[in-house]
Amino acid sequence: MLAVIKNPSEVGISLEDTSIPEFSPWEVLLKVKAVGICGSDLRIFKYADPNRRGNYIPGHEVSGEVVEMGEKVHGFKKGDRVATEICIGCAICRYCRKGLVNLCENLNEIGVTMNGGMAEYVAVPARNVHRIPENLSFEEATFADPLACSIRGLELAGIKPFSWVAILGPGAIGLLATKVAKDIRRSNVIVTGTNDNRLELAKEFGAEHTFNIRNSDPTEEILEITNGGVDYAFEAAGNPNALQQAIDITRKNGSIVIMTVHKKIQIDVEPVIRNELTLIGSICYNYKEFDQAVDLLAKKKLDVKPLIGHTFPLKEAAQAFDFCFSRKGVKIILLP
Ligand SMILES: [Zn+2]
Ligand SMILES: [Zn+2]
């Protein structure tokens, strides 16, 4: 089968012909129908450590069709249309037992620590697989993963209805969070970013106000609109400056959810103390959030089609990654 291969000792990816994966008694073999490229795939693309060995297939925003099943798998049949959760817990550690698989002490992730879905076939544990209805396209189903991330972030903040919410970074996660905060949490949403097309989409998704931070610093204006700051801010930009901005525009006693900054950074913590802000980390999601995401998509409570920037056949994966780096579309999807 054709697959995208990441050699962790080199920057970039390659396309190779490799064998169809074996599957364990607890796994299903999926014929991949669509796989999204997300920010973490771009980090994987750029990653290179000369000392690291072990090629693997990236891709975790996967939808497809069940073609084979291990002997212990029940509840699925050949031909089922499905989407897959990324986190594979050990089922033994205290976090797995509490249902916090995303915090597993021996965590595996599809497309990160093991072979993923940028291929014609992928083998995944049956417990990671969710059935999707006929009315949901495979392309739309790839959004279950980033949508579940957004739902978890909003959930951890405990957003109350009619609050002021700021979303910093209108990528897929930020835009999906905008829609959920607006339509489901009935909040007023402000979105900041650097790409006018994406800010336009944020408006379509229900943002009351958008600010292009390339043009000017919106802090004063946001404090004025919200009469002292937003109740909740979501850092979804992957940029340290966005976290500082979140701190500066959040009202006293407010909360900030950090969703995408994955590095050591310097921030001024004084306002966190003086304003009694709560900083919340949010990573991935679990069964519940993924299930909610599939449900929202299936019931068409959230139309993700405007976010599909472009689709590429799997054999044009290199061009698809180039397209992502050019930041032209919000979500780029590979079709094996
Ligand atoms: Zn993702
Ligand atoms: Zn575990």
C-alpha cells in the first residue's frame, strides 16, 4: 500500500510502498478514506533528530471503512464507516482507570508514537473507533478530532452561558471552539489572529468581533468592549505572544485555557497573581468529547465544510504539506 513515511532523523516526509498492516485480536483494519493534516503533523514534518530511529506513518485525524477485524472485536462489522480517536491508553495506570486516557502514563498516539492514517490502510484498537452515520462525509468526519480538542478545552474552563470568550488563533481548533462557544455555550466571542481570511471565517462562525493583531494591538479595545476583559480566553495560536495577550485581556478572576503552546516560554505572571487568573492546560480529549464531536457533526449542528481548504490525493502528500505551510486553507485533507 502507499503510505507517507516519517523518518525522525530527517526533516520532511516521503512516500513509500509498504505492506498492509497486521492487526491484533483487539484491532480493526481500516481502509482510510480521509485524513486531515493538523498543526502537530506540521511539527512532525519539521522534526529532525539525527539520533532518532524508527520510521513511522503519521496521521491521526482519520476516517475510513472497517475492512477486517481481530477475533476479539465485537460491535463492528465490515463496511462500517468510522472515525478514530488518537489516544491509546495502557488501561492499567491510574489515569486510564479514571477515564483520563489522554493523561495515560504509557500513552501511545496514533500517527505519533505508532503508525497512523496517512496510508491506504491503518490498524487501530477497536476501542478507538467510533461509528459515523451515512449523512456525514469522510472529509467532515476528520474534524471529529480537532472538534473534540476544542470541546475539551471549553469544558475544562467550565464556560457559563452569556460570557465573553476570546479565542486567540483562528486555526481549525480555534474556529471550531468559536462555533461551540457561540452556538452551544451561548457566549459572546472575540477572535484574534493574523490571517484575514480566517478571521472572516471566524465571523461566519459567530464571532462578534475579530482583530488582526498584525495591524495593531487590540488589548485596549477588547477591555473596552468587554467592560474590563473577557471571562475566558483560549490560546489556540501556538504562539507565546498569544498567551501573554490572553493574560492581558482576561478580566480578574477569569480563566485562560492553553491549548497549543507546547514549549518553554517567558510570560509576565504578575497579572496572573494580581488578577487571580486561572491557567488551565488542555491536551487532546477522551471518549466523551470525541463522542460529542461526532454527534455534533452528525446532527449538522456544526457545518465544517467552510473549513475544508483543499483536498489532495495521498500521492500528492508533499504538495499538501507545502499548501499547509503556505497557510492558504484552514484544513487540508488527504484522500488515499
Ligand atoms: Zn490533530
Ligand atoms: Zn494508562
